[in-house]
Amino acid sequence: MEVVNHFLEDFRRHGQDMGACLQGFELQDLTNTALRESVAGNHTGCLVIDVAGWTNAAEHLEKDDVVLSIDGQKLQNDKTIPFKDSDYINFEFLMSYHFVGDMIKMEVLRRDPPLEEEEGAALPPLETFHRKNLTWEMQKRHPILPSRPQNQGYLMVGGLLFLPLSWEILDPDRSTRASVSYTHL
């Protein structure tokens, strides 16, 4: 029922189904105690290991940030958030509830850049962390490949046939127009 309600609300807001929102980042769990202590100290959260440069997330998140909470929900070390009474569910469930244009709020822990070592100092300065509250707009997910070739042209060189790449060619079962002759490519 939740999926149907989400679809209907999306249609009410935008006049069409906008599909799933683009997350724009990838997290690594911090269940390993040594890793967690080295990147997050005694905090609970997950490490940002990749941010897609062409997404709204790239304007706010940085690689090696530690995500502490999403929309006020505390993120656990295993990439889960509290769900209902005493259950936990993957954080991507929370992300899937957003609509295109919604604002996402995230609390992160960011390392301060190390200060330059002072001459004569006995020990190098310790790295410090600070909390940041980030907010950005969720954007529509755009497919990298078109479902059908936009241009039906081709190029033949030395007996090799070159076609525009599309899902129709990569996964012929996905499309009803795919020809059996493409499956041997």
C-alpha cells in the first residue's frame, strides 16, 4: 500500500511519475571498530566513500565525511536506521520515501584539515572533527543509457557493425522490440 500511496502522491505533486530520486553518494559501514575509531572517533555513523560529481550531493558531501543522521534519524554503523519500535532497516528505505524536489537533511562529521606543524613542537597537532548540518534538494534519476537507440544509424568498418549502445542491445529480454539477432553481440 505504501508504494501505491507514494506513486499517487508523486503524481499529485508533479502531474506524472518522476520515479526514484537520485541518492548521489555511497556509504561504507563502520562495523569494524578499528576503522570506526580512525575515521569517526567514538561517533556512530557510516563513511562516505564516493560522491557522484554531477549530483546535488557533490555540492555538500565530501569523500571521507561520516554521516551521523539522515532527516533526524540516527544512522547506525551498519547503514541502518531505527524503524518502528525496536527494528532497524537499511537507510536506503528512508531515501526512497523522498520525492523529486524534496529537501534532504544530513548531519555529518567532517575532519578539519591538519594544521601545519609548528617548528620545535614535540608532537604533530591532532586532527579534529566538526559537525556540519547539510541540506540539499533531491533530484530525478536519469538513465545513463537510453532504453531505445535514439538514432537507428550504424557504422560498418572492416566487417564490424557498430550500433548506438542502449538497454535494448545490452538486455534484450528487457524490451519487446529486441531482435534475437542482437543476443550474440
